[in-house]
Amino acid sequence: MKSAVVKSAAQSVIRPDFARAGEVGSVKASTWRLGTPERQRAAVDAIAGAWERRPWPAAALLSYTVLAGTDGDSLFHFSQWADGAAYEEFFRTSRDERNAEVDAAVPGIVRVGLDDYRPYRSVGTAAATPGCVVVVEAAFDPAVPDAARAFADLVLDARATDPAPAAGGLSGNFHLSPDGTRMLNYAEWDSEQAHAQALASPGPGVGSDTGQWRRVLDFAALGTNGFRRYVPALALVPRP
């Protein structure tokens, strides 16, 4: 007699659905350090197994995405929640069990922080799987009200008015921290090479040499900022 097949409560998808931003009350973002590409791949496999063998944590969890750093070391976790209270309940009751299974498979994971964001604005689309996701994070002077929002608006204006947009850029999905001091852009690209070529081209950053992009570079309230490149590794939503 065959044993019953347990159907996973999670369903794989291509990418998070940024068109559902109006339903998202909280986005959680965190980074893990693994040390080697082999440990990085093993951690992705362990995460997939830990999630597929358990019920979906809550209806309020709209998606859970893991990106693998092109550095061969990092994993970036990005989850969309309908409300922050549902995440707190998951944190209290379910997160440690999943993490313990992953840690048993890949000991010594270094977990680096956990940030909370709200969706702000998205531009572009990525109908197919992006070859690369560039996660841009920036912090701003807390003495300047709404600095993160103002900066995101500047970037989006510079992008919209760029006479020669960088080839290979698919979408930009901007998120702001509740206190307005941090910004995260989940930017989808055709490939890592396309992003590298955009940075190497004439002009500031990935943009042309325009007044709008210069204002982005000269934004006085911008503090620390940087980016990391990732490739999609795992994207899950609840199974209908």
C-alpha cells in the first residue's frame, strides 16, 4: 500500500508580485552570511525543504523570496506581509522551528539584522524571471523629515526622464522604512552583466549625465548606501 503524498502548502512562483503593493502592510528584509557557494546552495535547499514540509504560516504572508548573492556568500530574504502583527505571531510561534531545521543542515549561518519596510512606488515590469536582482539600500539623516521618500522620488524622476535608459533594467520597486530614514530598492535586471555595464557606462551611476541624476548624487541627506547583486533562488506563495 502506497503512503499518502503530502502536498506542500507552498507554491513556487517566478518573483514577488509587486502589483499587490496595496495589500502589503509590512515587508521584512534580512541577510544571511554562509561563507561559500556550496553552503549557500545547501542553505537554499534546506530552506525549501523546511517550508515545503510545513503548513503555510499565515494567510497574511503574501510571499516569501530568497535571493542568492553573486558573491557566493549571502542570502537575502524578502517577505511581504498583509500586516506586521501577523509577522510577530509567526516570529513567536513558527520561525525558530524552520530556522532550526536549516541550521541543522547548514551549521554556522550568520544572520545579519532584520529591517522593516513599506512599499512605496514601483516602475517597470518583469514578466519573465529576472536574471539578476540588485538590492539597493540607503540610510538618511534622521534630522531631515521624509528624506528617504524625497530621494526615491528623485531617483524615479531621473529614471523617467533619462534620454538613454540603461539596457537591461526591468523594474524598480522602492520601499521605505516606517520612520522615513531608510530605503530599499528591489531592482530587477536582465542579468548581472547588464547592471555592471550600466554602472560602467558614461554618466553617474546607472543613469545618463542629466541634471536629474546629478541631483540624486548630490542629495545632501543621503548617508550610507550601497548595493548587492543576487540571483533568484526561491520564491513561494501560499497554494490556492
